[in-house]
Amino acid sequence: MASTFRFRKRSPIGGLAADISAEADTSGSVPRCAAQINGKLWLELPENDPLHWRDLAWMMYGLSLHSDSLNMLHPQGLTVRVQDFSFPASDYVPEVAAFAMEGWVREEFNLTPSTISVEYDTRTSRYIFSWDVGAPFSDNGSGIPTHHV
């Protein structure tokens, strides 16, 4: 059964928000159409609700932050099936998808929060994102070898 996580970050200009509904499939079966995050961890997209590629990329990053823990908890395999991803069109930035997915995973599996954060900088009038170990989409913090022999 799907559960929903609501990410909210207030700021002087309103804030950031996104809701994600997803479910966990721990059967260990490899999904027919999904993205492999790491090991036996997969992300399956909503069937009837297309996502923009940037939202998808950040969502995958948010899931990857807990990939080691999830692979240890479910060595037989785990598929996270996104049912819905919604956000207000005003003031939205795709990086919010990472925070929504990370929050969903953290609550669903009772995990320690990652160290990603976002703050609004009033001097520059923009959001400042701080990411976990390594830069997003970098192999440096992912545990994936950076070179192949």
C-alpha cells in the first residue's frame, strides 16, 4: 500500500513543497521497467503520470542516499514504486524531488536522516542546497568504482 510524504520548507518568499506517494515491493523480483539505483535497489515510475527528466534524476539521487541501508535491509531486492509526485508550479525547483524521496524513504524504513539540507539566503534571494557525501550524480560518494580495470 502506498504512503505519502509531504516535503515542506518555508522561506521569506513562500517556500518549497512536494508530495510523493510510493510503495515498497520487497518481493525481490526485478521490475520490468525501472531504474537500478544500486545493487538490488530499483525505482519504478508512475504508470499514468509522466515525470520531467530533472525531477526523475533528483528523485533517484534522493533514493540513492539510503541505498546502502536499503540493500542491507532487503538483500533479496527492493523496488520503490512511485505512485504520484506533485508540487505547486510556483517557486518549484527540481532539487525538491531529492528531498521528497529522501523523506519518504526515511519515514518508510525508519532510517536516520541524510545530511542534505536547503536554506534560503536572503542576501542572494536564492535557495542554497547542501548535499550529502560527494556531489550529486558523482561516483565519489556512491560507492561505485570511479574507474574500471
